[in-house]
Amino acid sequence: MTSTGSDPKIAAARKRLRWRCRRGTKELDLLLEHFLEERFEQLDASGRAAFERLLGLEDHYLQDWLIAGQSPTDGELRRVVELIRTTEFPAAR
């Protein structure tokens, strides 16, 4: 999804969050940045807030949840983690 025609507040949030998606590993960078580009605008306000909270956590939590398949106990974070996990990447050529 592109930001063309999107809400200016959401576009500004995406721009700000893009830097916070850059983490300690390439795997986390790819997952988070791809989710931000493809699905962030589809989130409601509580989902966007949960994604921002997720980005404020330490990398070891994100690795456990997004790569190792564990789940957070917080319901909103769990919902966002599941959305990130299920965001499809385009097929490699």
C-alpha cells in the first residue's frame, strides 16, 4: 500500500515510525518495515498505538514474538504481532 491519498496524519506517523522499525537484525527490519508499508494504514487507532508500543520494546521481545513464534500476553500487542506475522511478502523473482 502506498501513502498516496492517505490521511496526512497517518502518512506523517508512517514517516516517523519508519526509523523506529530499524532494529538490530535484518529480519526484524524487514518484517517491521514491510508491515508499516503494507498494513499500517489499515489499523484502527488502537492498533496503530499498539504498533508504536511494540516498537518501543527491546529487540529480544520482538525476536521472540515475530521470529520464534511466541505471543505477548497483552491482547493488543498480540493482535498486531499476528498481523505482522501474516503480512505476505511478494514472491521472489
